[in-house]
Amino acid sequence: MTERPLILISNDDGYSAKGIRVLMNVLTEFGDVVVVAPHTGRSGKGCAITSENPVKYWQVKEAPGLQVYACTGTPVDCVKLAFHSILKRRPALVVGGINHGDNSAVNAHYSGTMGIVFEGCMKEIPSIAFSLCSHDADADFMPAVPYIRNMVSEVLQRGLPVGSCLNVNFPNSPSYAGVKVCRQANGQWVNEWGAHEHPNGGVWYWLTGSFNCKDTAADADRVALDNNYVTITPTRIDVTDYSLLDSMKGWNIDSLVIE
Amino acid sequence: MTERPLILISNDDGYSAKGIRVLMNVLTEFGDVVVVAPHTGRSGKGCAITSENPVKYWQVKEAPGLQVYACTGTPVDCVKLAFHSILKRRPALVVGGINHGDNSAVNAHYSGTMGIVFEGCMKEIPSIAFSLCSHDADADFMPAVPYIRNMVSEVLQRGLPVGSCLNVNFPNSPSYAGVKVCRQANGQWVNEWGAHEHPNGGVWYWLTGSFNCKDTAADADRVALDNNYVTITPTRIDVTDYSLLDSMKGWNIDSLVIE
């Protein structure tokens, strides 16, 4: 009998969040699942690693085909610790989510869910992030489930190119207009801070803001989400700007070596 | 008289680190400098933002052409707060560093120094990260100074394409073989954790490891650094994998819309 695929799941909302519990239920259909996720919410941690403190993990659940561990580290720490100390064999898939909140456009850089997937990708494992455009702790993830099944099945069969991963976002909607393969939308966050007086004096700033989407193209992920499409943004860990690389060879840089 | 350019500096080693003090000295030659940097070391924070606590900042130094602020947030928070509350006009340049440690290859994803520069780039300001391949708190940054002057001068004159920024790394060496415009090297961190018994019981893990460079090409940044070159890796905030985007249109994805 063929061994069932091993699937590693993590998230940035904590191991007990609703979104990751939905993902555990779906992915145990496909293989043996190991969850290593933060013990509490660690949103907005991007690819952060914990370099100045030690971290630890402990098991919180064991069931047939499912082991769940909580970890004090960042989402990326969870993946690194899983590979180092927890997983007994190489996983077939690393999955982040289902995130409570949109990870389209530049949010990919701030997202701990995408941090997980960048890390899985660095370890040369096909990796997929799933996110729902709702921060509600009790959001309805059910409309996303058949799409997750379909995409996981495709990636388990086809794999992904080394260095590439998928950033999948779902509109907060009971049904969708369809699925689009998209590029990262242009735009930026504005009005990012709320100032609040501390009861004992001094001003503290809470991160807030709104996203100013500068893109109008139908294949930009943020735009497609607004049009009620499920978006798949193929993503790479090589952030080199090859076009600028070529043009910089004409710059006036001392000691520049051109080969 | 023309107004001097405004330059925003941040780092992830804290406002009092040696590397950022060198950068302040150099960049005040070019314009008015505002520093907004973490009050203590925040290495490895990548593009992390602080979403679950408020942050604050305070001024630690004021001199002609130089204002220095400390901030309790991440490197990216520092840039966001600077734009929101501190800078009186749009800067001509956002600069991260000089980092104590290598930010070549995949380190770009974990680096708070690169987080600063991604953030500056999202705000459509030409942005440069400078890093030295030494974690020594008293490292010798002097050999890098003439190269920093040259690159800052070029970028102030030429600008950078919107969405693109520069990741510059210096070998830990008293002199260099030259400067190379590079791409991000392939490779990954291995042996990433050290396990330690806590005095009161239980195992804690400290992040450590070594970088396994899989690249041998002379224009890969990590390889060029090993060959004693200063490396400039042009970097983009659009992480879309356009090649995979095209090939995914042939996948068996339910409800896939191809336009």
C-alpha cells in the first residue's frame, strides 16, 4: 500500500482559530496531517523569525492521521521547527491558513500566512496559502472548501516549480463568480495609524488604515476579489528585479564589474 | 536656494547601533536626515508589522540637519510612523542599515533592513538597504563608506523605477574586488535550531543554522560576496511568478476563468 502524503499546516491566527480547523478537516481527506501553529494570534508577522529568544512547542491533539502542535514562535518559526524536530518524513505539501483576512496585493509581504508558504517554498516543498477576506473570528469558510479540495488535489498531482508557491484568496461571499489566476495588484496602505492618549500620559499609535488600490486591471488580485472571484496569485521567492538588473549596468558606479 | 533632499533612515539593530551611526554621518552630507529606528535590536523581523499592540516613539537627538527618533515598533512600523507622523515633507530616499549581518540570498525575506526598504518602495520612494557581512557590534564599516556615497549619489540623481529597490551587501573585508550587480542566490538555511534544556525542565529551541548556498554562478549575490565583491541586488515588491501564471491557465481548476 502506498504511504499517504504528509501535509504540514500552519497559520498566523493560532492553532485553535476557526480557519485552521476547517483546513485540518479538509486536508485529512488527502493525507496524514501535522499542524504546527502559533499558540496565539501572530498576525502581520510576515517572514519574521525569532532570533533573540528561544521558542518551544508542545502537542495539543493527537487523532488518527492528525497531530497538532502549538508553538511560541512566529509562523515561519513553526515551519522551521516542524522540519527540524517534528516531521518524521518530508511533506508533500505545506499549507498556510485558512487566514482570517485578505492577503492579496502587498499584503503578501506582511502576511504570516504567506511567511509559512515562502518558508515551505524555500525548503523546496509545494506550498499554498489560503486566505478569506474577512477578519471575523466566526467567518464562514464553507464556500471555500470545494475550491480548496480542487486546488490541493491539482498541486499534489502536478507539484509546483521549485521556488514558486501559490497565494489563494477567497472573497467573503456565499458563492463566487469563478476562479482567476492573477498577478499581485498595485496599491498601498494609507491613513495607517490611530493616535490614542495613554491613561497615564503620552501618545500611543495603533496600526489601522485602508488599502488604496491603484490597479484597475481585471487580472490584479485585489480587483478580481472585489469582483467576487477566487484569486490564485502564483508567487516566487526570488525577488530579483531582472529588468532593473540589466539597466543598472549603465550606471556610474565606481569599480563596477560587468561580465 | 534649493531645499536639501530629505532622507529617512531606519535599521533593525536599534538606533544606537554602530552601523546606523556610520550611515547618519555619511548621509547628512547629502541632505537633511531623519532617523526613526527601533529602540533596541529587532533583527529578523522581515516585513512584520505590529497589529496587536500600540507602539510609540520619542526623540533621542536633534542636531543641525539630523533628527533621531526611537520607536518601540518593528522596522516597518518605524517607516510607517515616520511617514504618518514625523516627516514634514516627502523624502527623496529611504535607507536601511548599515545592517550588522548579511542580507543576500533568501535572507532578504527575513531581514528587517529589507523590510524598511520594501516599505519605502511601497510608498514609491527610492529605497536602498546597506548590509555588512558581519554580526560584530564593533564591525569596521569604513571600507563601505565611499561605495555608499557613490550609490546614494547615483540614486538621488537617477531615482529608481516605482516598485523597485536595491539590496546592497558588503563583504566583511578591508577592501573589495569590485562591485557587481547581482541576482538573489539560490540556497536555504539548514541545521536551524539548537535544543537547550531549561533549568526548570523542558526543551527550548534557539534559532541558529548555516546557509547552504546551492548557487555557483558568479552573478549570484551570495557567491559574489564570497568572492569579495560588493553586491547590488535590484529587488522588486511584486512577487508574482509570471511564468507560472501563464502555465496555470492549463490546469484543471474548477470554474477557472481565462480571459
